[in-house]
Amino acid sequence: MTEFPILNLDNWNKLLNSGSCLVMLVFETSWSDSAQCVLEIADELFAQYRPELSVVRVQIDRNPDPGKLFGVISVPYAVFTREADVAGSVEGLQGHDVYERVVASLLERTHAPA
């Protein structure tokens, strides 16, 4: 499985300035098995949609501030951002197809003619 970067202050600004790349923030804790399942789904999506998709882990038990910023109250939780704007989210453990539909839809919007 891909070792996704863990969100910290050093890479926060880089994330916010990621340009048109879609970023999937996976909110997790060190004790959540269901969050691990979402990371496995994120790994599959990353392999399929790279370089248009980046994935970053947010360990809210160690760094709760980003969770507060995005209104996360439980894990797993995935937030999709582009150019520092929230583009979508998925709450709880859902099937691969749910996450893939969100990613495909958000990427389609990027490529749609204006």
C-alpha cells in the first residue's frame, strides 16, 4: 500500500496551493479499523487517477485542528479539496464505488468545457 503523507504544518500550505489537482484528505485515528479500509480504497483510487488525485492522511487523534476546520466529528471521513476549496466529502465507511463516483464526478467537472 502507498505510504500517503500525513498532514502537518509543513505540508499544509503546499496542500492548499496544489493547483487543480484533486486532494483526498482521509481523516483517521490510530485505532480505527474502518479508517484503514478507507485508506485501502484511497490507495486504489490513487493508482487509478494519479496524477490528477493526491491523497493525504489526517490523524485527528494526534492533530485535531484540521478535523475542526472541516467539521469532522467521526472517522473515517474523506474530504476532497481543490485549490483550497472543499469540493466534496464522504462520511463513514462506504464502498469503493461511492468514493470512486465522487472522484470521477469531481475530476469530470475539472475537464468539462466552460
